[in-house]
Amino acid sequence: MLKSIIMKKPASILSNLVLAGCLMLGSSIAQAEVTISDAWVRSTNPGQSVAAAYLTLSSRENVSLVYVETERAGTTELHSMAMQNGVMKMRHVEALTIPANKPVKLAPGGLHLMLFELPSPFKTGEQIKFRFCFKDKTGRIHEQVVSLPVKTAN
């Protein structure tokens, strides 16, 4: 159905604008199910090849964070940290479930995003663009592109 709508030639410039607005609104509704808040990336020193990012994820539906990337890192992974037998252990997490109406916080000392193979330092005040991919209960993938500010840790 969408293909046939797009392939029809609109009668005027106004028709083009209305069609474009509807398509943008449709895509923003599909992407609006996960709210990303309190987001930031830790600043790095010259020569440092790893960094971390923190944020809070909220959704009205059960979804899973299944993929994250940024052009500013070679690899981006979700990690957990937990104390085991007096030793802090960090582990790679394949996917993160975000239960409906229950925010999930990624914070220092717990769940967080690890960014590896940094080609240049992250400087306080700049913005780092990320692409987040979430899977809903039907298996459909929703993509969100968000810029996170770089901050110095307190």
C-alpha cells in the first residue's frame, strides 16, 4: 500500500509536503516507543582507546535493546558490572530487556555502553551520534538515532 502511494504523482507542491509530513510522522511514531533520557558519554584523554556511555531507557511496551553503534568507535557493546567474590567483573550483554513502564538505567558501576577502538578523544561539550536498535514483541526492529553529550565524570 505504501509503495503505491509513493509511486503516485502528487498534484501539487502542497500534496508533496503533506505526503512527506505523513511519512515522517509515521516513522516517528514507530521510533517513539523508547525514550532515552539522562544520556551522556564520558570524556576521554588523548591516546585512550575506550570510553563509556550512560543513559536511561523507558518504553510503554516490552522491548529489547539489541544493537548500538556510533561512527566514533570501532565497536560498541552493552556491558554489565557486578561484584563477585570481592572482584568487580565486567561482562558483555547480548541484549537488554526493557520492561513496559519500568525504566532501565545504564550508569557507572552497573549496566553501561562500552565504546572500543576510539580514533580520537571525546571532548567535553561535543555531541556523539548513536544508532540504537530495539526489537518489539513482534520481532520488528525500531531504530533511533540520538546524539549524546560528552561530559566529564564527577
